[in-house]
Amino acid sequence: MNVTFRQLKVFEAVARNLSYTQAARELYLTQPAVSMQIKQLEEHTGLPLLEQIGKKVFLTEAGKEMYHYARSIARELEDAGEVMERLKGLESGKLEVTVATTANAFATRMLAMFKQLHEGVTISLDVTNRERLLQQLSDNEKDIAIMGKPPENDELTTEAFADNPLVVVASPGHPLAALKKVSLKKLQNETFVVREQGSGTRTAMQRFFDEHNLSITSSMEMNENEAIKQSVQAGMGLGVVSVHTIELELETNRLVILNVEDFPIMRHWYLVHRKDKRLSTVAQAFREFVLSKATEFVKVDYI
């Protein structure tokens, strides 16, 4: 049955009012236009829906059935309209975010505050490594990502929103921890615990040492930042990490930042999404929230 929403809307108004004139007035249409829509609907159904006796309009048996469905469809459309309006007003909706493991601590705080401001919003957070994060963006699985330096990619929109300093960390008992200043040459004699190949931190670290013509020794390669911190705490070597990943360890004196020559390596945190991604009202609101409020969550006072 090939009917249109317009035909159903007109029929519902006529059936509810039992009047072509009243329906025309309600819908801001002419009476002939209303009659035409009813005629077309009856042609599509193959049955008379209304009958007029004198000046009165009555529903036929088929008309009563059609009125039931027309009212049901009208209510569903009204409900859909209300949902759309709530989405516009951030009263509901879902936000799909993927975050690099190194950004997890402050990103979680930002999402918690955003949730407080928009209680009706549902948030899905995935904390993952760089490779998986970029795959999620490529597959259009997530609305937006928070990560370190993104790759050069014409398909991505990237916006820097905060500094991301990389520092050299050691256990408090490490010999270099007692020095006020550590030269880069001293690092050549040390062993490092490093992230996996392809990670943003590993790439920045390697580039830095290459630019300074230094060769470092790595004892272990790990794909999680938490494992790097624990290994350094255990005295297995030095580490290069984002300062934003070690707040708790600094406060509890489980790690110390070494004052190394030419450090920190200054990078940035980025908001990333596909260029062809039409951000939802919720995702756009989160983007604006991060760009305007990031400094409240991403602090570097302890450098």
C-alpha cells in the first residue's frame, strides 16, 4: 500500500474532526486540497474510508481501521520529534569516545564532568593503544578520539587542546635521582623500559634521541603504560612517559622525574575525528567542552 505521511496526516485530521472544513482550517490547507489527499488515499487502499451524508461525515468500517493506524503513526512521529528535540537540547543521546591509554587519567575526569553537566547523555569509553584507536577511527566506530600526535591523514580532523610533556622517570632509589641535573650523555649508560613500536611515545622518544645522536639500550618493550611505570618502580630501568600519566606515582613518591638536559619533549594532546563524520549534537558539545575546559583537567604544575 503506497500511501504518504501527508495523506495519513490529512486523513487523521478529517477523521478526528469528522469535518473537511475543520481539518482544512487546522492544517492551513484549502478544502479542495484536503479532499484531494483523501481521494488519493482511498485510491491507494482500494476502499472508501469516509462517506458524507448530507453535511455530516462518517467513517466507514475501513475508515475506522485506517484511523486507528493513522493515530498510531501520528503518535510515533510526535514521539520521534520529542526525542529529536531532546537530543538537540542534550537531554539524551550517546557519546562514543576512544582514548589513548596515556590520556586515560585526565580524559576520564573530563568525561565525568561532561556527564555531570548533561546527565541524560550515555557515554561509552574505550581506552586502547594507538593502533587500535586509529583503526576505530578508520572504521567509523567512534565519534571522537583523544590521543597524542595523530598521523598525517587527509581523512582526519585534528585539534590540539593541551600540552603533553614527555619526561624521563626513575625509581626514587635510582642513582640519577640524586642529581640536580642529568646530562644526555649519562642516559647512554642507562637501560630503558620502552613502549611498543608504533606508539606515539616510542616514536617521539626515538626521534628525540636520534636528533641528539644518542643510542639508548632498552631492556623490555611493553604495550601498556601501566606496565612501564611498574617496571620503572621495580628498578628495571628508566622510562619516558607523559607527565599526565604519573600524577599518583609522583604524589606517593613511587616515581621521580629526572631533570634531564633538553627535556621535557613537548608534544600535544589532540581531539580527532573523521572529516566526513557529521558529529552529533552531543559529540559537538563534548568537542567544545574539551577545547574550552581542557586546562582545568590537563595540568603540568609538577614539572
